[in-house]
Amino acid sequence: SMSLREHALSLFRSAVGTVRPAAMLKRAVKLQGDGCPQLLVKGRAFPIKRDLYLVGFGKAVLGMAAAAEEILGDHLVRGIINVPLGIQECLKRSGMQEMLLKPRSKIQVIEGAKNNLPDPEALKGAVAIQELAEGLTTDDLLLVLISGGGSALLPAPIPPILLKEKEELTKMLASRGAAIQELNVVRKALSLLKGGGLARLAYPAQVVSLILSDVIGDPLDIIASGPTAASSHSVQDCLQILTKYNLLHNLPKSVETVLSSSPAKPTASEDYSHVCNIIIGSNTLALDEAKRQAEGLGYTTLVLSTAICGEVSRVAALYCQLIRLVCLRFASLGEGPLGDKVRGNLLQLAAELDIPGLNLAEFLQLLQGLEPERPVCILAGGETTVQLRGTGKGGRNQELALRVGLGLHRARAMETSSPLERCEIVFLSGGTDGQDGPTEAAGAFCSPELVDEALQEGLDVEAFLSNNDSYTFFSQFQGGHHLLVTGLTGTNVMDIQAVLIRA
């Protein structure tokens, strides 16, 4: 029989496989070619009256464009995509030919945004995309491919603002503690293409956007700063943020000029009747596939949430309490005082974390009704945050896995004849893009036994964690056998977690 670790790995791989660019596009997009050709996207038909153009920006867009070109064939007249610096070389080296464009492709590739920051190369690509969009007519169709990381790859400040000035302002806001949502509101107000700008420039052509979401809740106007979605923010919102961080009175002249001449209200939604935004890949889709696979392997499977967020130590505590509860149920102790205590802890943690869409009461209800003999799989997705205190090497997924392992080890040590000891448990957390922090791992597997063994060998797990050094722990212990290494996947729908428990 396969080990829990092998099961966890196969669930992760199938989840990522289902949101790989080619698989996603082929599921969502078809071309109907007879007489009057049309593009079918998730069952909706868009007639190709004249010319079909393609633009794209984001970390997963190269693979999306390669698949799109294959589907569109000769109907595609021309395309321009903006992708991260070095990605073609990187995919070549990893042997991922299927994500690269064919030699005589009609799609021009521009690489930019080194270290995920807007730069002159990204600006060059954005200007080329802008010019293509501005030249379209009523009978043209513009296919837009969007994935996470698209924001840095589409910088086009409204003249006379210079890229450098927009950068400075964003940096100043960030250094004063502005949240990412606030930064995006300001960026959109100063940008030609973000906040629906690209869609407005492409008018009157039909615009169809295919979106791979890397944001919790899949908000269209936030993913890659929403170049084809109506912005829910106005210039007023931007001015409010600048006031809040005391920046209103030392703005560059160019920024003042643009803000004072911007329309006061957000663009009305009727200005977007020529646009259709379609999410073709998301964390939810990936988890649905993992759930199908887990059920096929004989697990009772529950999806906790696709929006797990919050500080990694609190999220680890939530997982530890959930796992304790499942183990208590296996030991038929779920209804006693210990079960009540664990449930109380869980509800308190859930209230603190305030995870969108997490209905813990309903989840506990489902847990109650499970068959007592069958192994359990709990799946979740989202993106946790790590407060960096140390100088070690790691990423949020590796740290989460190690914290869960340590938490379970402690819970076992505290209880005499703990139900946790009678269960086999594996916890996996991994980034769907194949990267976790500045390491070559996507994440890690952990179990209470792993931590027991490390402590017996004299490793101080707590010290690794306080130095944010989870990667070093996993790589030097058991020869790195517990690191999840997938290589770049060419996609990105945030992180996936899986808990496998059998009695």
C-alpha cells in the first residue's frame, strides 16, 4: 500500500496538473470553424468577424499563449505577451517544451519586470500592448491572457508621469505601511492600462479575457490590477490613501497634474459591455481535482477553505487542533470534555484568523457525521504570511509544515496515552508555482514522528523556526526526503495544503 506521503504527493500533483496552462485552456476554449468561425469559451460563443489578436501578461502567460496559439491556428493574426525575465530559458532548462512558443510563432514575447518590479523592459511591452489595443476596430476580437504577476509586467503610467516617479511613490507608500490593496488603488489611478484601462483602449473591439487567479476570492479588479475589469475605485479613493500616509503635499508635479484632471467617479459598468472576463483557473478548481483523487484513494475528504490566510503560526495552530479532533473521533472520544476543549480552541482560532468563507461550525458538523473507520483527508488553499525575524532560508509552506509537525509533537507529549499516538498523520503544504520562498522547494511534508526523530538526534526544531530556517532543517534532515520539490510548474493559484490521517 502507498504511504500517506505518496498519497499527499499524488494529490498535490493532480491539483497542480489541472491548473497547468495547456490543460486549462483546452478545457475552456474551443474554436468552431465552419462558415463563420467562432471562439467558444466555457460555452459562450464569440464570432470571429475579422481579425483575432492576442495579448497577455503574467507569470503563467507563456504556457497559456502556447496553448492558445495551438487552438486558434491561422485565425490568430498577431500577439504580444509580457512575461517575467528569464522564464523562456528557465522552462527550456526544465525540459518544459510544451510551455514554449513554436519557432515561427505570431506571438512576440517581451521579458521584463526583473525581481517582479516594473522596469523599462516591462514598460516597452506595455506600450506595445497599448498600441495594439488602440488600433482595433469593431469587427476585431482581442483575446487577453492574464495571470498573477501581471501587475508588474504592465506598467504604463499616464503621461506626463514617468515610470521612475510612479515607482518612487509606490515605494514611499509601502515604506509607510500601506497595504497591497491600497498600493493597487494608487497604482490604478496613475496607470493607463490597469483598472480597466486596457479594455477601454480596445473599444469598440470585442475583448475576451481568460484569467488564472492567484488572489483569494478571485476578484476581477484585483488580479493583475484588473486591466479588463471595471475598477471599483475612484480618484477620491486614491487621494484619501495619499492623505492617510501624509503624501498629498509632496507629490511630483506630474502626479498632481494627472490626479487633478482625472474623472471623479469610477467608469460606469456600461462602458464594459464589449468585455467578457472569464476565470479559467483558480485554487478552487485545483482543490476540486485533489478532492476527486483523494476520494478515489478511499479517503473521506473535506475541503476546509480556499482562502486560508493569516500568520503562519496561528494557521499551524488551527491545523493542529483540527487534527487532534479527527484523532479523538477515531478513538471515540470526540464527545468528551477533551473534544469540547479542542472545539472551543478551534472556534477561537477561527474567529481570530477571520478566514473568508470558512464556516467552521458547518465543517465540524460534517466531521461529526464521518464513518469512524475510513481515513480522512482535509484539503485547503490560500496564502499564509510569515513575519521574518531570522536570517535563515525557508518559505511560508515549509515553515507551516514544520510548525504543524512541532505542534502535534507537543500535543502528544502533553497528553497521557494521547489519541494522536494511535493515528498516522502527514501534513503537506506547497506552492502551486513550484517555488516557496528563495528555495528550490515548493513546500514540505511533515509528521509528528519526523519532529520526534529530529529532537532525538539533538536538532533544535524551535531554533530553526525562530530563525525562519525551515528549509535548512528539511534539507539536512533525512537527506531532504521531506522537501516537496516539483520544479517550476508554469502556473500559479496560490498554495495547497493537505492533511492525511488514518487510524
